[in-house]
Amino acid sequence: MCDDLDPGLRFAAPWAVLSRPFGAFEIDGTQTHQLNRGDGIPTSRDSMLPDRVRFILPILWAGCIAPISLFFVFLSFTATVLAADFEPNDFAIEVISYDDGGVSSHKDPCSALGRPAVDTDYFGAARPVVPVYAAWEQDQVVKIGFGGHLVLRFSHKVSDDENNPYGTDFIVFGNAFQKIGGDINWQYQDPAAVTISTNDVYVEPGLVSVSQDGLTWYGYNDPNLPRADTFAPTLGRIYDPNNAVDVYPGWLNQWWANVTNPTVPLDPNLAPVDFVGKTVAEVCGIYGESAGGTGFDLQDLAPADYASLLVDGQTGRRWIQYIKVEYTGSILYETEVDAVADVSCCGDYKHPFAGGDLNHDCRVNFLDFAVLASMWVDEEGLLALADNWLMCNWECD
Ligand SMILES: [Ca+2]
Ligand SMILES: [Ca+2]
Ligand SMILES: [Ca+2]
Ligand SMILES: [Ca+2]
């Protein structure tokens, strides 16, 4: 249906090949043997250990007596770095169904695939999407009119992950925008010179539901729960005058830097009133690298619905793979969807805990060795620790 989507994205996430057991040790209390402190590594087993373990053992033991500050300096220079970033599988990869609800334009549902818009049209020229000026081009947002709906699929299970920031599991991006107030027009002037004076946000709320199989749906029906195409507006580029990018022909961009990361949620306690009295620059400073959007927590579903979600056997987490947006509001308006995103965190589908990461902080280091030392020394656990020594797969910078 969507020709410009990389066909490779329709298959399982490449991270699947990284999946492996969480290590030979259980840290939930099921491992009952205790290391006899002072015993060290049983000498009778030394000759059976592979070279990579015998290589790392002296390092491990030396580290136990090294000054802790030197240890962390050492770590910062040697850890294997895997960036905590985003890629196309973090967003919907397929349109399952779409009913436009009778709208007259913006009827391409493929506009809801991939990341939310970075730039949009401003009087014929590309400019960054900012919280006071939203994406509105045909290939960026799809409209859902009265009675219509859109169903999107992810390539993988989107989990109710205990490490997701604020508990937010996925984000829906529309084209809501915060009004500036005071008859000030947004003209891509200095964001530090424009102060927001109203909590008025242009929203067109759409009902969001989730599903594991695309057949059985669970809706965020409670009127106190978030809706699609509402606060928080999207931010396409990080506000950083020191690293402004030169990508806009004919316009000297002095403020807008790299693209934002749409898998980083905003604090759900933020509300439009929190932006009143702040400049656009200050508001974007609150966003940081986040692209904004409306965050959803699977645990906010009705308790019976949440309990109905199957638990993944490997991760022990509840999950969904399909998102539906419907519009049942005024017939004069329609909900727009720009994108949906899976929130990233340590231990998620593309940063699985490595073997040897015994304390599940996405780093294999002396802290894990301390856990190991509190247990009976098990060869499997030692192998996993050695294989992934100083690996880091979450926020390594
Ligand atoms: Ca959650
Ligand atoms: Ca809208
Ligand atoms: Ca889009
Ligand atoms: Ca660890």
C-alpha cells in the first residue's frame, strides 16, 4: 500500500538476532547457592575455563581493589558503545485499514508511517516543525473524518516496559499546536524573542485503541485519558543555536539543530499552562531531544482490559502491536495522525539485556561482578560476563 516504505521493514526487527537469554544467573532469588567469600574461583575449575575467561579473571579481581573513581574513568573510555537512538522500526511500518470518514484531502494513510515530520511547509519553503507551527502537508499527516478510523501495525511487540520513562509505552503524533497569543504571528524569527501568553492549544481529539492481534481492541475510553492529536505538539528539531544546521536554502537558520528523537516521551504531567510565560526557545528547551507527542501507558487501560493482554513469555511484559485512531467528535473537524512511536528504554526490544548484565542496567561491568560475587561462581555466568565485558547498550555517552 505504501510504496516508499523500505520493504525490509516489513520483516522482523533486526534486533531480534541480538535476543538472548538474560544470563545463566537468576537474580530474583531462585539461585540459592552462595559464594564462600575468600574462596575465590575454585582452582579445580580453572583449567576447564576458556581462554577468554582466564584472561578476564585477573582484571575482575584487580578491579575489586582498584579505587572506584579510577574504575569509572576507565569505563568511560573503554565501554562498547551502542547508541540509544531511533530507527524506522520504532514507528508503524504498515497500514492495516483506513476509512477517511469523508474528508476531502490528506487521505494517504501512508503519511502515518515512519517518524513524525521534521520540517513542514511555510509559505512554500521548508521550515522546522515547532510547538507553535505544526506539520500539515499531504505526505506528512493523514486526516480521519467523522466516523473514520486508521489502524497501524508495528514490526514488533510494543511493551509495557518497566524502564519506559514515566511509564509511557507509545506516543501518538498529530498536528496540534500551541497558540502564541497576543496577536503575535510565528514567522520563524528568534524563538527566544517570542513568548507564549495563552494555554490555548489547537486540538482535534481522536480515540486511541490498542490490540495484540488487530482483532480484539482495548480503548482509552475514559475521558480523563489522553487523545490523539492533542497536547503535546510536535518538535521536529532540537533547539540549539550553537549547532544550527544549514539545510534550508535561502534561509539562515540560527537556532534549529539535529532532528529530535520521537521515542523519548515528554513528562506527562506537563500541560499547556506550563508553557505560558515561556519563550518558544524555553519551551523547546523543556523538550530537549524529545519530539513531544501524546504519550500513552498500557497500564492506563481499564484494569480488566490490561489484564486481558497476553504476557510475552521471554520478557514477562504485556504488549500490543496495533494502534487504532478513530474520530467521533464534531463533524466540522477531523483528527490528524502524523506518526506513532514505540518508546525506547534500557532493556527494550532493541537494547535487550546482555548475558552477564546481572543487575539489568544495560551495562556489563564491575557492578555485575559484585552481583556475581554474591552468588556461587557459575561457569555459565562467568562466560556471559566475559563475553560481554564492558558492553553498554543504553545511554553510553
Ligand atoms: Ca507503561
Ligand atoms: Ca489536527
Ligand atoms: Ca507522518
Ligand atoms: Ca549491569
